[in-house]
Amino acid sequence: MQLQSSFSFFMPTRVLHGQNIIQDEQSRLGEMGTRCLIVTGASSAKASGAFQDLTSALENLGIRYELFDQVEPNPSLENVAQGGDAARRFEPDFIAAIGGGSPLDAAKAIAVLAVNDIPPQQLYDGHFANTPLPIAAVPTTAGTGSEVTPYSVLTITDQETKKGFGGPDLFPKLAFLDPRYCQSLPFQVSVDTAVDALSHLVEGYLSARANDASDMLAERGMALWGTCLPALQIGEGALDTAVRDRLLVASALGGMTISHTGTAYVHSLGYPLTFYHDIPHGQANGLLLPGFLRHAESVNPDRVAAILRHLDHRSTKSLGDTLASLFPRRVQLSQDELDSYVEKTLPTKNVTHSPGTVTREVLINTLAENFSRP
């Protein structure tokens, strides 16, 4: 009998899940310090109710807080530098991040810059003189899983792309998962972020770095996510609290999966679609998944068959058609655009982590699947 492959499993985030979880577990915040910088975007934290719950808990505990609510969608290095300045002025003991992937990823960068007065470009060096501040993360979307990952993905404006950095000290210490905070999301944002979570689960499961532990997380996450797909197809009225709860847990399981496997080329290929065409990240991933699955099927058909079973589909074409139906817009790419985006993707480590040999032709075909030439 063949031995199992070697692997290491590390998940230092304490995940707290349930309705009213911040109120029920507020004492955990008291263990993090007496001064808190809240990092969020302009409106989602308050619209969701998460901001009110968090500040009430902080006040109950006598924790002083300040608010940095200037995180932009797809935050840039310049944007997190502003947050770092605010953090150094306030000198918090910890960061509380509320929102989707943008505020949570920005908070990780701010946690570094709060105690390391460095240019934001140096975030990618990966070595910091001082340990980043601890983070309590409160997701308001069921998508990125950033509340349980050590990654921060930021926009590098002068390179016209997005790029991630990470390290074990960037895992949030606490993650508060409450499905109520997702109920205020517009329907299409709910769909886009949900498909981002599916992308994490699928890419992690097909990754060259997948192992028994990550498979366990990915398989459970895909099974949960698959039960929610009919509701995503039906429309807004079908997204009740129970569905949102399953999506939220599936998203966290996706985050745990990619914490150990990383993502595959879908993510790198999707970044130019977001940067140049303003296609939401999850939507870009969802439209690239069919081509990715066709490539993966030629390499590891058993794994792709398992994905299809979890999602109750019989073929990659059927799943691709279903995913495409969830998105209202289409962008046609010129040959020059196809070539440019492929050139940006080929050198990335995500290509290395992908199944099989990923050539320029594979990437072109994946893009052309839903971004056909005019």
C-alpha cells in the first residue's frame, strides 16, 4: 500500500460561527488589547449591522477604537499606505476588519504597516522587523474567505495588475462568521462573491499542492456550496438566512483550503479582467472556471468528476453553462488583449500550482471560452 504524501496543516485562526456571534463571544476581543482600529469600506459595515455589533462589544469591554473607513474596492498600495498612517497615529493594539475581501485584505497590509514604517512596496519582501498587529475579521460577504487566510491581494497601479503577499503572521486571530451580515448585499454581489468561494474550493482541490487535509476541506465546502446553487439560479428571494449561512461556511472552508494549496491560474488570469474591464473578481473567476475545468479534466478526470458530483452536474459544459447564466455581462477581448493577459499570467506561481502543463495555448483557450474574440 502506498504511503500518503507528506503535508503540513496550520490553521491558527479561531473561527466563531453563528447568529449574534460577536455579542456572544465579545470577551475574545478583550483578550486582544485595549485599543482597536476598525478597518472597513465606506458603507457595507454599517449597512450589514456588523459595525454596530462590533462597536457595541468594544464599548462594553472598555476598548477605545477609531475608524478607518476609506478602503477602496480592490485596494491599492497607496490606499493601504493611508491606513498604515492612520494606524501609526492611533497606535492600536489590534485591528478589527469588517467587510468583503477588499477591507479584510487591506487590514492585513495595515496590520503590517501599523508597526513597520516602510513603503507599501516593501510588503512584498515578506520580512518585517516587527510582527504585524493581530486581526479580528468580520466578513460581510460569503466569498473570499480572507478571514481565515494569510494572504492580502492588492492592486499595484503602476504594474496594472493585482498581486498578493502573505505569511503566517497574517492569519487573523479571530473570525466572526454571522450570516446576518450578508443579508444586506445586493443579489448580484452575493452571486459574484459566492462564485469566488467556489473558485477557491475548485482551484484548491485541483492544485498540484492539494493534500488529504485540504481535500477534506474542499470536498465539504463544495458539497455545501452545491446545495446553494439552485437558490443562486432562482434569484434574490431564494437567498434566505439558511442559504447564506451555508455559503458563508463554504467560503471559510474555501479560504482554509487555499491557505494550504494556494490558487491556480484562474486567479492570475482573472486579475487583468478586473483591472482593465472592472469585472468583479468572483465573476471573472466564474467565467474562467469552465475552461480551467476542461484543461484539468484532461489531466485528472477523476478529480473533475468528483467536483461535478458535488455540484450535481454531469459535465463541465453543463456546469459552465450554469455559471455563465449567473452573470449578466459579457466582454469581448481582442487578440492583443488575449495575448497581453496571458503574458501577465504565465510567470505567476499560480500557473506552477495548476494541474498539468499550462501553456500559452491553454490560457488562451480558457480566456476564449467566455471572452470570445470579436
